[in-house]
Amino acid sequence: MTGTPGSGWHLTADADDFLARAGAYLRADPALHTVALSVTASLRERGPKVYGADSQLFGVLYGPDGGVDGTLLWTKPYRLNVSPLDREQADALAVTLQGRPVTGVFGVDTASAAFADAWCSRTGMRAHRAVDQRLYRLDALTPPAPAPDGRPRVATDGDRDLLVRWHQAFAEDAGTPGAGSGSAEWADERISYGGVTLWESADGVPVSMAGVTREAAGAVRVAPVYTPRDLRGQGYAGAVTAEVSRAARAAGAREVLLFTDLANPTSNGLYRRIGYRPVRDFAVHTFTAPENG
């Protein structure tokens, strides 16, 4: 880690070093820090290529008392993930990262906005609030009734090509096509621990999928949920999400979480019906050079 641990931001490329320093802070609220916990769990197992990234960077914010007050996770070239930060902390991070190719930030809505403002002020870039998301936590699971025809099963090596295609299609639908560059590595990672459940039609054809992250600090996150466009509206997404949520609880997860796009009322309504309850709102800001730059 660069510098000596004192007040301010300190950076490292080592996931083990990062977790040794910030693990207790992250584990104190596994729902709020679900992205940092789940991503570092996969990075430690498979390395940055699991996300199609070319490198990784972590940050720890030490407060005046020497305690951890915030964190940063960055699998480049994708956007930053930040913990809750106030404006002063976000500005200090922007100063620390100046000169690096930061393309966006994701975090709780106030922290994402604070960093976006600081980054634009320090660099002259322009920010766009691209996506508003809501984090949900599973309460009492209520599977859809009646369930659609078919049955769930865990994806295996024989489903690898399908998972790659569907992950790429999910990235396109989500407006993050660059994320599809790591689809093969993503599929291999998820298959390695049974991290994707498929819903099959009555004749054995896969019609939907729901993934689940590695368990970290007793929590897992359902992601992604995908149904091909021509198969939507038949209840498959709700059924496979309920099944992967049930299986996660049965495997011992204390927290089962998921994010939704607030611009999609259908998915938000679906997850509420099967037992998910709101936790906190998050936001994605993307950065571009000024038009006259």
C-alpha cells in the first residue's frame, strides 16, 4: 500500500492487503458493501480477468483516529465503486486519483454524486447520472404462484456457451456492453461454484437464468437475472429468482440481496412481490470530456 497508514486515502493493487486493512469495516455492513465484498471474493479466487478487467486497484480511507472511514474498488477500465463518502472525503479521493482514466462511479446515491461533483471540479470532465438503482434485501420469500411450467437446475460446464451469450446480451440490455468482454471468464467463475441457476421449460430448454455471487460475510447478491426478449412476460424471471434466493438461504446465507434499475417498474414490482424489501438507493455517474475539450 502506498504511503504509511495515516489520515487520508491509501491505494493498493493487492486484494489480500485491502481486505486485511478494510475487511472489518466492510463486514460490519455486508449489505451496504455487497459489491466490494463479492467482487473481492471473486478476484481473490480468479484474478481481475474474471471481470474482463486489465488491472485492479483498491483504496482505504483512514480517518484522523486511524480507523477506516471509507473504501474504493476499481477493476479497470470499468467504473469505480465507492463506499458512502461525504463531500470532503470524495474530494480527497478525486485528488488522489487525478491523472487516472476514471470513466464513472457507482455507490450510494449521495456518495456517487459527491465524487462526480469533485471529479468534474478537479478535472474539467462532465458527469452524467446514468442509472438510478435500488438495493433490496430478501425478507420472507414468497415464490410466484402458480409457477410457470418447467423446473430449475444449476448450470454446468455444458451450459457454458449459453451463459456467455446470455451474459453478453444482459450487458447490452443494461447499457454496459463493455462488461460483455469478460463473459467467458464470468461463466467459468460462476460454473465453478454453482453460481447460476437456469429455469428450463417443460421440454428441457433453458428460458431464463439467475446468478448469485460468492458468499462473503454471510451475504450473497442475486445477479444477473436475464430472460431473452422473446420469452419475457411468462413468469420465468420471477420463478428462477425465487429459486436462486431459496437455494442461497438454504445454503446458509444470512443476507440475500439484489439491485434493480429504478427505471424498470416491472422488475421492481416483481422483486417486491417475491419478498424483497428496499435497503438504500444507489447511482451510477459516467464521465466524458467537455464538448469543447
